[in-house]
Amino acid sequence: MLLTILVLIACAIVATIGVPLMLKIVPPNPYYGYPTENFKSKPERWVAVNLFAGRCLVGAAAFTVLMLLFYNGTWLRSGWAQLLVFLIPLGLAVGATFLYERKYR
């Protein structure tokens, strides 16, 4: 039960990080968001990639929360399964953002 709560808190943190990127609130900078090459010379690229990253992060967090809420009493009873249900979508979101950034070049 405690691990479920910790994973839900981690999902809230990931979604909180992704929402400002998704809403284009954060200006191009080297500290917050997905780092792109030459973000100063091409700010529209930084914004596009981080918009995609924000959507992916929020989607991964939402998917994890839904999985935990619907399947917590079944095969997700194990702590390791819950952790994997959090880490796999998060890794897919980062990987998709990496591929999107390479395609955007």
C-alpha cells in the first residue's frame, strides 16, 4: 500500500513537471525541459520538442495512475510490478521525446 502511494506521488510530480512544458509556459533555457542543441539560436525547436515532452510525461503519468487504480488488486499487487508500471511508460516517454527531437532536426 505504501509503495502504491509513493508511485502515485511520483506520478503527480512527473505530471507537475510536464504541465508547464505542455502549456508552453517555460521559455527556452538550459535548466528546465528537454535539452536541445542550439536552443538559443532555434527557440521554436526547443518549444516544439518540450511541448511534445510535456505531453508524453503527462500521458505516461496518467497511464500509470489508471493502471494502478484499475489493476491494483490483481497482477499489480507486487511492488516490483507497480514500479515497472511507472518506469516503463516514463522510459517510453523519454525515448519518444528523444526520437522526436532527432526527427525535428
